[in-house]
Amino acid sequence: KLQFLYLIAGAPAPTPRPGLGSCCKTPRADGAPMNATAAAVAAVVATEATCTGHTALIHDVALNQTGRRMASCGTDRSILIWDLETVDGRQKFTLSGRIPNAHTASVMKLSWAHSTYGQMLVSCGLDKQIRLWQETRAGGEKTWKVLWNTPVERGVTDVKFAPRQFGLKIAHGSLEGGIQTWVASGSNFAQWSREGQCEVSKGGNQRLGVTCLDWNPSTLEDTEMLVIGTDVGMVQILNLSGQSTRDKWQPMALTHDGEEGQSPMEHAAAIVDVAWSPSLGRRYHLIASCSKDGALMIHKLLPHNPDPAASIAGTREFRVVRVFEGEGVHSSSNIWRVSWNLTGTTVASSGDDGRVMLWQQAKAVDDATGERTWEQTRTIQPQLPPSEA
């Protein structure tokens, strides 16, 4: 089952907003996990709908940029497509498409392309395959076909379409092979070429596995950037700067707490999800990360240091501005997803406790750090239908 929450800021009717989806594991009464989707907004009104169709655990849920189409995938190896419709005066997602046996093993992650390129999805699974799907019409009926697929020898953990301004591009991560990006090279989107890659390491010698990734959505930077989460709890920033395919993506030169060589604050376990916030003209960036250690971290990436005399000239400071952890954060359970609202001022998190929690940047300033404080603003507990209670 998939339980969907509409979370709308001051809206009289539940209408999902673009790109505000996140997937969370929600324990059912019988102990089996299921999933929920939530949008992060400042003030919320919640209504609930339950969608059925999968026969096993759901691993991921993705909304398109209009919020009117949703895709889900799971252990049953299928991908389901849901469309937002009005039924009896209420808006709900109804099943409109099914891709059975989309992969030969569990389907783990999904991502929608911008609608400029039509109705397209990219998926990755435990069969070490990435597949690109396109919706077509045959005999008056909508069907989904494979446009392109590629094997990933070292396996794939996450896959994401790039923001529209970067063109039709895909990034994927691997526990053994860092990240790679692919760009469409044909007008029919059936041909793709490898754009670049990056082996991620710690201290220059310890190779790290990439567990999740997200693109920088800002249009104000002079280069493309990715944030990655790793299997050792470290968050890294990559930027597109190299010339050859092998070094096209490189780790960004960062300082931590204003000092060169200072070790960054890390999660105590593998990172499960990262989300890059919309900037809306801010000079700095905010990134959220969550982990199996039960902690939610808010990171801040500052602009380049313009002082040529400084020993850290040309670098950017990357620091943790807030850590939420402990019993009050998803009952100290695993946190599975994080997602920002459109203004980048509120982040939603979801965990094994079945709750969606909203965290907002407050107006107060911390005297010790000079940073604006963050606080929990709302907790939402999805209610199971009577038949599941």
C-alpha cells in the first residue's frame, strides 16, 4: 500500500505542489513496512488517501514537477503510474499505468524528467541496470516503453534527472564506482553518451560508496554541482570542472568551520538521503541529509572566498548549521527521506516511526554561531484505514 499526504500551505483544497515529494517507510499494524509521500511546507493542512497496487514493499515514490503525476516502485519489480484526478468532489491519485517486470530484481529509485521532454522516467534496480521509460499511445491507450538502458557493472544506488537548465542529463551513484553522468545525444532520446565520472574518496586513498545524490537546482552558479551521501556518513560536493570524461566531475575544494584541513561533521552511519534546497536568490546553499543513525543534518555551502591573500582562497566553506537527533526525532529510528519546500525554508523528514516531521528556519539567531536557528514546526502521523488498524 501507498499512503499519500497532501500538505498544502493555506490552500482550501489538497493540490500537491511541484517537486515536493518524499518517500518514507511507515510501519503497518501487522509490522510490515509500507510507504508514504509528503510535501514540506511551512503551514499545512493534511488529508489522506491510500493507493493500492503493489504486492510487496515499496522502495521509492516520485512526483513529477507539476505534482499531478506520481510513480512508485518496489520489491515486486514493477513501476506504477498514478494520475491526480477529481472523484466525487475529492482529488485523489488513481492508477493509470503499470510497468510489470520493469527490472529483473527489486526496483529501488525513480526520477521524472522535466515535462519539456515529454513523459519520461528513469529507474534503477538491484539488477544493476538503469532504464529510461517513455509514455506512448498505442491504439488510443497509454503504454510505457524502454527507450534506453545500460548495465552498471558495480551496481547502482540512486539515479536522478538533472534540472531543466542543464539539459536532458542523468546522474547515478554506486557503492563501488562513485558517480557517473549521462547526456542524451539523439533527438529521439534513445541514444545517450557518458559525460563524466568521479571516484569518491576520503583522504585521497579510502574509496567511498555513494548511497544517494541530488543536483543543485540553482541557476545562479557558473557550474553544475552534485551533492552525494556516502556509506561512511560523509556528505561531499562535486562540481563539473574537468576536461576529460574521467575527471569531468571533481570534489569541490571545501573548508570546514573556516579552517583548511578541518574534518567535517559526519553522520555516524551510512547516509540514506540528501536534498539540495532551492536557493531563490540566496548567496549560500542549504542541503539536508539523513542517516541510519537517526540524525537529520542541515548543511550550509557558502560562496567562494574572494580574498587572494587568504590561504583558503578559491575554496568554499561547507559547514553543519543544525543537527536534529535523539528521542524527539523520529523516536531515534532510521530516517529515510528528506525533502524541501519551494522556498527552501522548511524541510520534511520521514522515518521508521511512520511520522512526517517538518523543520523550519526561525527568525532567531544563535549567539554562539551567528546562524539562524531551526525548529520543529509540525509532526504528522498518517492514519491507517479502518481495515488496517
